[in-house]
Amino acid sequence: MHLLQSGVPFNIIALWLGHESTNTTHRYVEADLVMKEKALARLEAPDTKLRQYRAPDLLMKFLQTL
């Protein structure tokens, strides 16, 4: 866990431990709260505008027949 927190790539840790697959390494490593907070801090808010969906009249007519 300390290697991962220090920034060592996950696949390198797997190689150092002699694991054939990173899936094996994953059993021993889980991100802690600090790592999750750092990852979230690097994200940017999406540049999108939310609009209310308005169904086409044809769809509304179909749904009313159900």
C-alpha cells in the first residue's frame, strides 16, 4: 500500500511481487480514503449544460395508447 501511495504504478508493484496478473495484486491492495480524495481532486467538472427532456409528440401519442 505504501508503494501505491508513493506513486509507484500498480503494474510495477505486481511485477516486483512476482504476480503474473495485476488481478492477483489487487486482492492485497485497496485505495484508502486519502488516495480517493486525491483522485477526486484531480477531476474537473464536466462542461455540460443540463436540459429538461421533452419527448416528441409522436412518442407521447404512442405512450398514451398503452
